Amino acid sequence: MRSEAKKKMLLAAAVAVLALALPVALAVIGGMKLWEETRGRAVAAPDTSGLREAAERAAQAALPVPTLAANAEMLECAPDKLESEVQRVVRLAGGVGGVASSWNDGQSVRIIAKIPADTESIFRDAVSKGIYDLRIAETTTQTTIVEVLIKPADTAETKKQR
């Protein structure tokens, strides 16, 4: 009888272990499937090239590349004085009550100055005549954009090299 009770007890323990192992096994298998799904999504990202191209076209339409206007100021200076010339033009823009930003493409510097409309002629004269500093009292709130293109001057040395 003792051996029969022992068999029953072992059978009950085996059934209990199987009953507990089944949910654990299902949880492990489900977790593995979820892990594979998330890794699969990260690897197979959707193609966004069309969206990127559409955004680039919209940006070009809204913010076109600045172009040199017909009435832009053109300056030439020695290559070693280029930075001081840029500083001078930016200082002049601030002196007439405006702001300026510059863009260097490696060969020339383009300065876009947003200045009060009634100081445009004063600003243009100061830029072209080489005036170093300028201060003007408060003016109107209407503004205009003035482009200044500064190019390094061809010196005798650079002409010889060509």
C-alpha cells in the first residue's frame, strides 16, 4: 500500500509540475514572438524617400536659394582682408538699424542685410565708399533687403599663377 500511495503522490506532483510549466512555457514562447516582431519592424522600416523628396520640394518652393539681385552691391577686396570687409558691412547694417547675415561659399561671401527702407541709399553709399562705421537714429519700421557680394580681388600674383 505504501508503494501505491507513493505512486499516487508522484503522479499528483507530475500533474502539478505540468500544470505550472504550461503557463511558463506559453509566456516564454509569446515573449519570443513579440521580440522577433519588434526586431523585424526595426529592420524593415518603411521607405520614406518619397516623403523626404516632397519635403525638399516644398522647402525649395517656400525658401528658394538666395540669388544675386540685379541691384546688389558688388565689392572686391584682397583675400586676406575678406573677413574684415564682411565685419565692416555687417557693422554698417547694424548702424543703420538693421541686421545682416553672411554666407561664405569658399570663393565669395554673400551678405543679406535687412535694413530700414528709408536708410537704403545711405547704407549702399557707405558700403560702396568704404565707410568703416555709421550710426543712424531710429527710423521707420518698413524694411528692405540689400544683398552685398564680396569677392576676392585678382592680384598680380594670382594672375601670374594662371
